[in-house]
Amino acid sequence: MLKAGDKAPAVELPSAEMKMQTVADHQGSHNVVLYFYPKDDTPGCTMESLEFTDLMDEFHELDTVVIGISKDTCISHAAFRDKYGLTMQLLADVDGKACEDYGVWQEKIKGDERKMGIVRSTFIIDKQGVIGHALYQVKPKGHGELILDLVRAL
């Protein structure tokens, strides 16, 4: 698992607009909040994404961009974004490479069932491309404000 002080793994994925985006595009000019979530248009993921959207002006004032990643397709991301008016970039990690690189693709246990899935996680990456905070197994409620407070403290 990644930790504070680690160099952020490279990410190059298609956005909801089907354009390739990289986290490195922001290096030198913006901090990046990179949040991994299990699935578009599910209750927890919607709550988390709406919280980030509601706080977007405050993130921008801190020279910070917010990027969401899941294994959903670009088309699914576009529908999710449009349905809820989300304002962050949503990137499609269909093959799961970014999920593997960030250590968020893990075995999950629900009852007697074990399966692989994305563990809700958020990484704050500074302008130099170094991870300032790596949070695994986060809860969606109140998460946006927590991350905003951590960015303020950078």
C-alpha cells in the first residue's frame, strides 16, 4: 500500500469525455485529490462525489483538482456526471491498472462471500507529485470536508 512520501504512480486514463488524462498534467501547478470509488451511481459513491462537487470552489482556491476513478466505462461516467451535475473529472480504469498501482484493488468480504473490488480510497498528491496523504477504506459521509481540511494543511 502507498503511504505519505511515496511518489504518486503515473495515471493515464480516458475521461468521461473519452479524452486521455494524466495526473502528471497537473504537476507543478496543482495539488491533486485522487479518489477511487467502487461504482458509478451507487449510494455511497454518489454521496462522496456530491460532497466533492459541493466543495469544488474551495478546492480550486487551494490550487487543487479533484479526480475520481473507478472501473466503470467512460459512458457510465458521463451518465453519472450528468445525472448528478458532478464537476470533477471521472476517469475510467476499465483494465484496473491504476487500481492495482494504488493498491485499492483488494479482496472484500461481505458475509460469507469473498470477492475482489475497489476499496474506497483517497490520495492527496502535492504539486511535486508526492503523496501527502494516503487514506484507504474511507467512509463516504463527511469525506469531502475531511479531505479539504487535509489539503488546507499541506
